[in-house]
Amino acid sequence: MIKLGVLLSGSGSNLQAIIDAIAAGNLDASVALVVSSRPDAYGLKRAQAAGIPTVALSREVYNNQAAADELIANELNRANVNYVVMAGYMRKVTAPILNMFPNRVINIHPALLPSFAGAHGISDAWEYGVKVTGVTIHLANAEYDKGPIIAQEPVIILEDDTTETLEERIHAVEHELYPKVLQWFANDKVHLNEKTGKIDIL
Amino acid sequence: MIKLGVLLSGSGSNLQAIIDAIAAGNLDASVALVVSSRPDAYGLKRAQAAGIPTVALSREVYNNQAAADELIANELNRANVNYVVMAGYMRKVTAPILNMFPNRVINIHPALLPSFAGAHGISDAWEYGVKVTGVTIHLANAEYDKGPIIAQEPVIILEDDTTETLEERIHAVEHELYPKVLQWFANDKVHLNEKTGKIDIL
């Protein structure tokens, strides 16, 4: 049983997928805290509906990232979180959080990294004209979108896709993959190989 | 029925896959000419065994790329080739060939472009630690490895893979995908959308 702290900025559909997987008995975890970078994120409502404590950054705190990440790190620590789960968190995670949870900050990206890093993974892949994109779950580190890759799943772009239908399918894969990979953590299957710098799944 | 000119530098296993697909009736094409950048490439033997005319560059011609590509373009033209198929051709294709066959030079790359462009697509992906790689077939243009993507197929990296087993699986996908995509050309299904710059498969 692992304790998760979830960081989000928006609708929180990945948080919901995690909550649902826990309720269904497919993920041996609890969500101890949800942190939103925005006070009006719908994900906060989902957390409250599930009885999960929340922290939302005020605009003043948000604007000072060093202070914000110090505050977030302390709140996560106070909640005895084992892993920090970025779920649509539209902001980098900086030293205060990374140092408090070394190799225990997990991010999901809606493309097959290293292709289409950055804030627009789905539309960048679409514009480029790739025929396969996908979802990546990786450890976050100081080099954004470049941390060791834990899991990837391809999503085939279909000839009659639009950006909207592609986005839907990618989110569907995210919602399935994130709980599955978090269960790997619960089962202690995810190991960073210090020699290769790569993730081994045991 | 389309006429192909195949460029290669090595063993020619993709050429063999094309020859076999034609013989099996799965590809409405003929290979009118095989050009090797090296006089000792095993692919030349495969071509000769299939009764296909060959051209091999001498070292002197090879060393002068402008002259070499002029010669290759003229030979391909003389053979009435419709499409130029790069199949393990370890060299860029330059203006004389690209201008003679605009949007009709096809390349295969053993990774999911734009990730891991360059001469070491398989080992670069392996070293990076991705969990999904694959095969890309694209139109070659002046920006190497950046031409419009025609087809991609993912290859999942397994926990017990080695670079060797991964390489085998990627080559197996290449040998299946290349004839299939060439048949799309034979059926006139591949169209470059001038507005988006992307390939539509009709």
C-alpha cells in the first residue's frame, strides 16, 4: 500500500482514473493529498468528492515558484506521501519537491518521448504528421520531459482522426496506463538501474 | 504496376522482402535496377540471383557524391523507374536524385521518427531507454530523416530484450511494412497534401 500525492492543474481526469482504480481494488494505494496549481481546477472537486484533502495555490504563492514548491514539498511530506504523481500539472516541478522525493516524482506525457516534449504533445505530433504517437510515463527530474522512462504505450493515428478524436484516445490510454504503472510501484517492480540510467521493470 | 529502383549499401534484406512480395503476388511492382554504394554489398548478389540489373559505385565515383548522384539519377531514369526505394542505403540522397524523382524517393528508418534520426536508430533508442520504438517509412527530401511520414509501426521493447533481439524484431517489421507500403504506391493511395505538408493515405 503506497501513499500518493497528486499534482494537477485542470480537470483531473487522471486523478479520477486513479481514484476509480483504487475503489475497484486494482491499485493498492491511497491518495493522501491533491495539490492544484490553480484554485479553480475541477480536479479539486473530484478530490473533495472522494474525501481527499486538497491544497490549492493562491495566485500570490503561484507567482513565486520557489516558495510554492517549498510549500508543496512540505505539505506532501506532512501527508507522508511515498510518491508524487503529476497528473495534468501544467508546471515544472523544481528542486524543493525533487529533493524531498528523489526518483519518486512521476509524470505522464501525451506523446512518445523523446518526441514531442513540452506542453503540446498531442497537437505537436498531429502537426508533424506522425502515424504513431502514444503515452509516456517517466520519472521527473530537473531536465523536464527527459527523466528515465517507466512505460510507454503506442497510439496509432487513424486516417479519419481529428485532433479531437486523437486526444480522446490518448487520454483513454493515459487513464488505463497510469493506474497500472502505479500498481507496479505498489508492487516494488520499478527500479532505476544506476549503471544504465534506465528503468527496469522486475 | 510500378517500377522500383532500389538503393542499398549492405545485406539487402529489405530488397529481398520486396523481391519475395513481388514473387508471392503481394506487390504489383518490378525492381528495374539495384544500385549499391559499395561494390561488395551482399544485396548485389540477391539482385543478381533475381535477375535484376545492378550498378555498383566504384570507390572513385563514391568519393565524389555530386558525380555519384548524377550517375545514379541517370541510371534510374534510363531504367524508367517510377519510385526510388532506399533500403539500407547508408548515404544521403542529394539534389540530382531528388530533383529527378521529386516526392518519389522513399526511405525506411528503424525508429519512430522524429525520435532517433540518424544512422543508429536502433541503438540510440536502446541507449535512451524508451519502452516503445518502431519503424518509419517516409519520403526523403533535402532534410534527411525529416520528410513527410507515410507509415509507422510501433515495436514494444520487452524486459528481456537485448539490442540483438530488438534489432531482429525491428527488421522483421521492416520486411513486412515496406512491401505493404509500396503496394499503397502501386494502388496510388499515397498522396502528399500540399496544404498540410502531410501524407494522406486514400
